[in-house]
Amino acid sequence: MNDLKVSRTVIPPTSFSRFPASFLFFSMTHLNVSCGFRFSNDDDPSLTLAAQAWLRSNGFWWNEDAIELGCVVGDSERNKTSRVGVLARRNIDVGEIVARIPTSQCLTCGGCAHQKLVGDLEISLGKGEWLALLGFALLLERGIDAGKSSSWNAYLRYLPAAEQGVTALWPENRKRYLAGTDVDLALRDERAQAKTEWETHIEPILSRSEYAESGFTFEDYLSARSVVSSRAFTICPKVGVGLVPLADLFNHRTGGHHVLLTDIEDESILPESARPQQSTKEGASYMYVRLVRSARKDEELFNSYGELGNAALLSSYGFCQRDNPGDQVTFGVPALRAAAGLCGVDGLQIASRLRWCEANGLCEEDSTFHLKAQSPPSNTLLLVLWILAASPDEFGEFSDSLKGKRMFGTDKVAQYISEVQHCGGFENVKTLQVLMKMLERRRALYASTPSDDSEWASYCLILVDSELGIILDCEKYLEEKLNGRFEAGNASKKRKVISTGNIVCTTTTSDAAFSLFD
């Protein structure tokens, strides 16, 4: 039995093909009341029956004694609106299997009704563009002939037209409150990328097909793309990315989640009711929902799709989480370049040092660096800033020390850091001043938070408060460093670099030095 490891990411995944074939990798989505199956729809009870009938007839199973699917649930943190989720109907113990999902019934690019057109798009776009490919597949699947010919018709009826909570679909008067945040920086590129996908690749393909007069618009594609962004995950390396009925009903919680999905090779360990009619030995493939934390009766069951920060959650899922341990603030190379220039570093020196960093595998123009909640600045960020700001003599001594040494991967970074330590260490005044300037510039970009009492406004407030908190904590840390509150020359307060296989970490014997991040 292999537990499924989360691989869902807002950025198109490039690594799932490297995972062992015996594992299934995927994550679950956040749902609000407009999303997912509406089993509890009082306005039209037939929808409840249709959805359940479709699931059962296509090989899905769930323990109706243990869980209730599609309930309208509340949350003390997000109580302004309801959302759809899964509730425990009784106490459930760790290890219980509560649902079965056939992978053949997941909506994928390879299994949709319009594989030829989706394949043409993959040829046009190139490999790995899963968001565009699956968004196009969903657009075609539910749009052509009003979805009547789709084998997923019952599932498609309960998907929202668009995930309105995701920031790509926010109106402009809302987006302005995201100024300065990681969401704002990513959002500019996201819509532009979608527009390019539509105009350069999808429209020409449609115009040459039998669906040239279908009337699809960019907004239709953007809506389908938002649904995929919120719900899709990698099912397994062979099947790829897809939409998974039933699985997308479990909401997310960082820490304390109840369920994960697993593949089970020995079907004899399954309860009799969970065993599929077609065995995996006959070529069928199934995923099972298993309890990893006990649940009490009437408690909502949560899954976790990884330690994602609030920018990723709001962008792709439409919500934020207070005190999110995955929160971070992202900086690109342009921010480092600008901060160094404002601190008096010569522009030609900055350009030549960045070329050195790229040639030696430290960073490229599109590289990003992250400040994380409750953590000091990373060694890699400090190293690049030191390289940018170091005097010609310091950098010359550093580069000379590397001559004749063969270094690879993370060991290379560890060696660079070690050599910088021999040159006086990368936490010198100039490096810290550049980092401080970078933080000051970023902090000045944030807009005032909305006074609206709506759900979207509360998410803006959570996002901005979290990112500013990370920046302010780091500024305080730097101020103490720059003010000399840590005794210069005390060896116990210098970072030591440890290389353990492919992992590079830092340690310090001074608790006070990083007490701000405990």
C-alpha cells in the first residue's frame, strides 16, 4: 500500500514523471459553496440522485455509513459563506478506507473526447503545459454540443462555470488591493500567458477545425482554465494531470488533516464493500481514501495538498489561511539588482556578477528567492547578494579560491558559502544593507487593505498582513545585525555550513541570533 504524495502546484509540474510508477501523486482542492457536487441541493433534489447514480455506475464507491459527501459545511475562520465538503457520519478510526475512485473516470487530456485537438495544442505549445492543455480539454468537453456527448456529463454539470474566488477572475477594482503581494507579481504574468495561449495557439487550432463557428471566446477559455487551476492534480505518472470526481470534495487544511489517497495492490485487505468488481490484476487502476487521523461524528474531513503559502492558495484556490506555516515572500533577480543599485553598487559590476552567477549555476534572470515565515534569510539569497555587493578585491579573492575545484549541485553552493566565510562571511554590512533596501522597496509597494467586510476583502487582509509580517520580522533581524547587537568576531555566532548528501543546511550555536524566528 503506497500513500499518495502531494504534487499539485500552481506552476505547471515538471517533475512528476520522475516519481516511481508505484506511487500516485496528487492533491485536493478547496471548494466553496458554488463548487463540486451539489448533493444537498434543496432546489433540485434530482441533481442529488443524478450525481450519486453517475458515481456508482462508473465504479466509484464510498462508505455511506461513515461519510456524507457534498454537505454544506461551515468554518470558524471562513464563516462569511458556506462551502461544500465531506462530513463524518460516525466516529472513524485511523486506517479505515472510506472511498474508492477509478482512475479511468478521471477527466484527462488523454481520456477526453477531443484528444486530437488537445494533441494538436500540445504540439503547438510544447510538452509540460498541463494547465493550458487540460483547460482546453475542459472547454471542449463541456462546450461542444452542450456537453451531451461527454461521458462526464453528469460530473460537468456540477462544476462551476469558473472559480470566481481565484484572483485571475477578480475585477480590476479588487485586484488593486493585491499591489505588492506575491499574487500581484504572479497575476500580471498569468493573464498574459493565458492570452498568449488563446491567441497564438488555441484560436488557430479551432479555426482550422470543425468547431470554427463554435463561438468560444477567450473569457470561456479563461473560465475553464480557472476551474482546472483550482481542481487538477497529477493522478499518476502514466495517467498524468486530471480532474477527479468525488476526490475534489475534500477541503484542505494545513496540519491536522484526516485523509490521504493511496493505491492498494493487495485488494484482500480491503473491506468487502470497497473491493472493485474489476481487479487491478485485470488492468484496472483505483485510488482509495484512507484515514490518517481519527475523526469524530459530524466533524468535517480534511485533506492536505502541501505546505502552500497564502499567495498560492488565493491565486489557485480562492482562499487564505491565517497563521499559514507555508507563507513566504518572493523576490526576483530584478529586485536584487535594483536594491544593489540603490545601495551604490556600480551597474556594470551588478551585470557582470549576475552573469557570473548564471554561468556558475547560482541563479538566472528568472530565478526567485523566498523569505519564509519564522525563518532567517536563506544562505543562497545572502550569497547572491554578497556576490553583487562585494568589492573587486573581495570578489577576486573569492573567485581565485575556486580555481581548480570541481563542484556539483548543492555541494557547489555549499563550497561557495564556505569560501565566502573564509573571505569574512556573507553577512557583512554591505550585504545586509542591500537586503534591507530590497525589503524597504517591497514594503512600499503594498496598497491599503479594503474596508469592505466581504470574504474576498478578509482574504486580502490575511495575505497582506502575513507578507508584511514576514518582511517586518526580517527587517528587525537585520537591524539588530546592523546595529551590532551580536558580538563581532564571536565564532559561536557565525553560521556553519553542513553538507549532508544533497542537503545543505545551516546551524548556529547562538539561540539569540535567530530567536526572532523561533
